[in-house]
Amino acid sequence: DAMVIQNPRYQVTQFGKPVTLSCSQTLNHNVMYWYQQKSSQAPKLLFHYYDKDFNNEADTPDNFQSRRPNTSFCFLDIRSPGLGDAAMYLCATSRGPGVRNQPQHFGDGTRLSIL
Amino acid sequence: KNEVEQSPQNLTAQEGEFITINCSYSVGISALHWLQQHPGGGIVSLFMLSSGKKKHGRLIATINIQEKHSSLHITASHPRDSAVYICAVSIYNTDKLIFGTGTRLQVFP
């Protein structure tokens, strides 16, 4: 089945130690999104890619970076994780651009803990 | 004030009950989405609506564009329906979603 796969499901890192989360998709979708979701809160968009065009949300901290080396893969890098970065990180895809009103397809998420 | 408001925040029900979750929004949208998130899990898209009503199994979603309001109904609820239900809207002319804070539903046997 075509899907959005996130690895790992659970990630533990130390305060200040760089960490990378990965997302892959077999849907051949043009757009990939990274969301941060803290406990009992709505997902918050960090950034998204239209193909290779990177779009950063204005309030996304500089500590967060992203890479999309090809259509299938997208990475979220946290350069110096702080305790406040502990959250569920969700990857999603959609067909866009030019294809409006399409649902986003979500992965199962990576739950990041900071020690 | 959030641009997407859901009610109630928490909901408990006995198996078999009819459930309604409400969503109101205050921005121009091109579509409204109902999403389901199980504890510790990813998000599954249930419905995408731009008008009228959609039905899938025991789930029904309606939207009133003039009133900027949508409802998600679950008929004959079951414990496996226990999850967080999230309303999200696609902002007109973009691919971005604005999410509500979700409704946590627990259905007891």
C-alpha cells in the first residue's frame, strides 16, 4: 500500500545533541510537511516543501532545519534539542501544487523525548 | 481566539450512543477536514468537505458554509471509536491546514 513512513517511531536524545527524524513516501506526492504536536495540542506546521522549494513558517525556530534530497524522502534536523522540543513530530504529504482540496496523508509520527 | 474551534473538548459515551462533535471556523476556507488520531498514533483523514454531507460507514460529516460550521456524527458508537477527532480547514488558495485542538472521545462498553 502506498503510504507515508516515519522512522523511528520513538527517539530519545540528550539535551543539545543533534537529532534527525526521517520521513519517506510512496505516494509520489509533490508536497511534504513537517508538523510538531505537543501533548493535548493541535499540530503546528514547521515547514513544507513544494517539490524542492522550501517554505519555512515565520515562527519556526532556527534550531529546526529540513532537507528533501528527492521526492520520496524528507528529513527534520534539530540542531540542539531543548527540553521544550519534546513532542510528536508528524510528516504529511499532499499532491499539490495546482491540485487544491486534496487531503493530506499523515505518517504515524515520531515521538521525541529529550533527556 | 482560535480560528478553528471544536466542542466539546472531551466526550464520554456508552457503546451504541449517537455522538456529535462540532467545529466552527472564522476564516475563508476551500475545504474542511475531519481527522482521527489514536493515542500515540498518527493521523488518519476521515473526510474532506467543501459542501453538503458525506457518509462513510457509521460516520457522517456535514458542513454549512454560510454558518461556518461543521459536525461529525458517529452512529452506534463502539469502543474502537475512542480517539481524538480533529477538525482542520484548508485556507483558501493555499495548501496549509489550520487545526482545531481536537475532541477526545472515549466510548465505554
